[in-house]
Amino acid sequence: MHMSFNLNIIEEFRANGGRVGGPFEGGDLLLLTTTGARSGRPHTVPLGFVRSGGLLLVVASAAGAPEHPQWYHNLLAHPVVRVELGTETFDAIAVPAEGDRRKRLFEAVVRTAPGYGDYQAHTERELPVVVLERPEAPPGLPSEARSLADKLLEAHTWLRAQLRHVRAEAQSHSPGRPAGLGLQLRQHCLAFCAGLTHHHTGEDSAIFPALARSHPELAGVLEQLGEQHRAIGRIKEELVALLAEIEISEPDRLRSELDRMSAELEAHLDHEEAELLPALAGIPFPPVLPGPTAL
């Protein structure tokens, strides 16, 4: 689609709670925002979607063009995407289906929207079917964070849950399996790594410096936690490099890296919670801004 046409659709979608007119009137449409594979900038496109068996699906059809659309290349590099559906906006992990699963899902898509079958008939490439997985809220947390301690626990619970999920997927593959570990594991690993980077970057750039000013007695602890961030970051970079060659990587090597990261991350998270939660519990979330100064 032409860029200006896309922009008009996006503006109309957002202005009318997900409803648009013209050729898309009455159709199932969402907005997908990906991160540019090379630019790192957000890129939003309107896409048709299909629901099947509780799954939210989009197809990288590009109307049957010979090459995959750019948004598909973007989500392979950065699996965490933003979805706008009606009046709702949420983050999701984009996971292309493979093998028999892809075949079943594509058949389900065509039953609902036959036009995708026509697109497939006009191109030699296999049209990717992408599942937009909405992560479930971690159990046992307050529905609304009221302090920075709540936000820290929320982030830590998500990281622990994602790492358990990834390790379980890795263990489900037989040792030495020659066909690699698949896109599903790769996408979940990359999403976990992105979440870990975002969390640690936020702590290093904002939370830790603020705590150092308000609680100087924590200076040594904060320095130690920063060193742990760097150690875990090195393991994460090794894991990302391994995932770049996932079709030829040894599954046992990936499992070993995941086990190493899991052990170090769990120890780090436990240490951080023990040292910082008491101080963070006294800081409200969202932060309370100072009121206007009386003249």
C-alpha cells in the first residue's frame, strides 16, 4: 500500500475507535507497530486479522507480492510488537507458525478470508502466518502498582515467567535435533532478551542514580547490582548471537546458555529484591509531581 494511504487509514482508525470506511469498511482490521530491523524506529501498518481457536493471526501476504513485507522482517528482528485493536492497545510477541501448524492455521485463515488463498496462488513464496501472542499478566501481583517496589516485582515476575517458558520450550526439543529449534523458541528468546535489556537500562539510567542520591548507604549495593547487570548482559549477547544461527546451532549449547543465564538472573533478582524493595516501597508510582509554587 502507498504510504499516504496507510497514514490516512491509521488516522481514521485511531479517530474512530478502530472503525474505518472505504475498502476496509466492516472488515477486521488492526494496527501493528513493529520496530525497524535496521532503523530501530517504530513502524505502523494497518492489517487484516483473523481469529482462530482463540489465536489472533495476521498474514504477511503483501497482496501476493514476491517478497515478504517489511513489517515481517521487522518482527523477526524485534518480536515484541504493539497491537491496536478497536479501542484497545497492548504489547504482544509475534511468532510465525511453522510446518504443520502453519498449514492448519493458513487453512483456517482462508476459510474466514478466502482472499488470502488467492494471494498465495499468485506467489511462489509461502505466506507467513503470524500469531500475535498477548502475554498473560503474572499471577500473584496487585492489579495496580502503587509504588516502585510493586513495579520492580512486576518486571521481575515477567522476566522469571518468560525465562521459565523459554527454557521449557528448549527442553522439549530432542538433543541433537538437526532441524534447529524453530521460530517459536527464537522469537520468545529474543523477546525475553529485549525485556531484560529494557529493564536493566531503566534501572541503570534512572532508578539506581535516584536511589544513590536518596539512600547513600546503598551505594555499595547499587555498584554490585550494576556489575551483575553487565555480567548478565554478556550472557544475553552470547545468547542473541547463538539465536542468529539457530538453524545450525546445537540445541544442547542453547540449553546450557539458558541454564547459565537462569542461575545468574535468579540470584541477581533475589539479591536486588532483598536490598532494594524496602527503599522502593516508600516511593509512589506513578511519581507524584510537585505542585505549583505559591507566589
